[in-house]
Amino acid sequence: MSVPAAVTPSGLPESAEMLRRLAATAHVAVRGLEVRAKSPRLARIEQRHDGFWIVFQPGLLVAPEPVRSFVLAHEVAHIALGHRVIIRRLRFLGIAAILLMAIGFGVVIKSQIVKDANPWLLTIVSVIWVAATLSPRAILLAVSRRHEYQADRMAVTLLGSSDPGVAFFDWIIAFGRPALMPLPLRLWGSTHPSNIERRRALLGGAR
């Protein structure tokens, strides 16, 4: 377990013990909890040479206990459900698909378009290439967002109640950072559904 010298939150021992209990309930191995001020997410999983670690931003450790318990249960659920492996494979397949499309596009350009100077063929091939290039990202986003709903549901199962999940979403909606990007960019760039949608799904049992 690692804590920067400048960060001594009282919630760390409780969170570490909570993590051990949740990991045991989910039958997964988690090596420990690390506090990192510059982590890009509130909490995330890192797979290192010695196993899985959960990395927290310091602010989360002073959040109410139900908030911390839900975040930990959510990350443990991702590990138990094998989501990291699925996403890693999708990313690999996406890169491979883009490379193959780039090669195919180059071959068509060289053998057909330059030769025949057909602008319609260029347009058709370009549209197909753009669609095929964007498809892996769209699939990755759809799967990633579905994973968030699945991890939320499993977190509720691990905790035995949806109350910590509701507490977390109420907390993050009230105190989280405001979205700076316009909605179309957020939809394309974010691997997570909105917190409002996740809260609604948690209460309604949807998704």
C-alpha cells in the first residue's frame, strides 16, 4: 500500500480493510490501494507485475464511507467480471482493423483511383474507410459503457444494498468536476455513461 507523504487521510485504513473484504467476497485477488494525487480518474485499476491495484485520488478518501465503499466495490466488480481483458482485446482488434483498412485503402488508391481517375469511386471508398475506421471506437465505447452498468450491479450485490451506489452518484453529481467538453465530444470521448443515467439504471434495474 502506498501513500504520498503529503497525503495522510484518515479514511485510508478503513478503505484498505473494506477493499480486502470486498475482494474476498468477489473471490478475486487485489494487492492493495494506492493514493495518487495526479490520477486521471477518481478511482481506477492498475495491473502490475504483482497483480491488481486500485488507485484513488486523495479527495475520495475524505468522502462519506458509503461513497468509498461503492467505488471500491465497483472497481472490484470490474476485476471479477474480467472487463480489463475484454477491453484490451477490443483495443487490439481495433488497431488491427484500422491498420488493415489503411493498407486496403492505399492499395485501392494505387490500383484503381489513380489509374482510372474515378472521383465517385474515391468518394465511395473514402466513406467505407471512414466508417470502418470509426467502427472499432464505437464498439469499444458501447462495450465500455455496458461494463459500467454491469459493474454497478455487481457492486450492489457485493455490498448487499443499492444505498451506497445512490450515495455515490448523489455525491459525484453534487461535488464532481463539471463537464467541460460539449455533449457530442463527451459522447464520443467518454467510456462511462453519465452519472445521472447510471443512477437511474441502478434504481430502476435497467441496462
